[in-house]
Amino acid sequence: MATPTLLPPQIEQFLHDNPQGVLTSFRRNGMPQLSIVTVYPRDGGVGISITETRAKFKNLVRDPRCSVLVSHVDWWSGFLVFEGKAELVHSGNSDPEILRVARRHIFSATTRRRSADWEQYDRIAATDKRVAMVVRPEHFCLGLPQTILPAVGGSRRVPGRNA
């Protein structure tokens, strides 16, 4: 995994306050595949929990390029689009202890609580073949309220949308 660069606190807060997103990966034929996901700020990017049994995992192993759209809960008050490469921690590339800790972090971050029984959670996550995924932005588009934009050095202009 790459060395994390911290996101501005306002961006992390936006992710924390708006935990729903849409992940775009690419099918073998080049067509995009969209998946609704739960997101959270993680290691200078967007953390997402997926499973090894889903097409999005297979797509990302083959081609790690992806994007994640995170919209304000009302869909109209702002959004972020992160573009980058998926970093995946899964049973095929990780030490079991590192994977176990990563899965626990996913649970705590996405549910905003701790498990009452971590051993049971570990068994469920292993059976589900949970994957810890992080997308660190190589590029991102902002469509955020004016109260957030100046703090992150942005404007309301969105590349490709405003002339």
C-alpha cells in the first residue's frame, strides 16, 4: 500500500457524515459496473468493504482503476468523486492477522460501533470473504457547499461541467 497523504479535515468530515457511495469498476469488456457501497475516511482516502465473491472484486483485481461518488445524503447539497486505484487487503494477498485487523476496522468504521463479540465477527467476515479496500485519490472532483470549498482550496467549478 502507498504511503497515505491525509485528506483535508473537511473532506474527511464529509465522508463521515455521508457514508453512502457508488463505486465504479470496469468489467472485462471495458464497460463500467456501478455498485452501491458504504464508505468511510481511511488512510488518506475512501475505505470500502467488499467481498471476494462479487464481480466488483474480480474487476478490481484485474484492473484496479476505479472511482467513487459520495453524495450528500439529500443528493443535492454536494458531492465528491474520487478517482484512483483500489488497494485491496484480502485472503489471497495478506497475512491472516493483518486481514483480521483490517476487517475489524471496516466494521467499526462503517457501523460506527464496536462488535459485542469480535470472535463471532471474525468468523462471519472470514465466511463472507470480506475485503478491506482503500481508494486514495489521484484526482477528485468537488461539488461541495461554499462553506467547505474555501477550506480545501477549491471552487464550485467542476471539471467538464462548467465552461
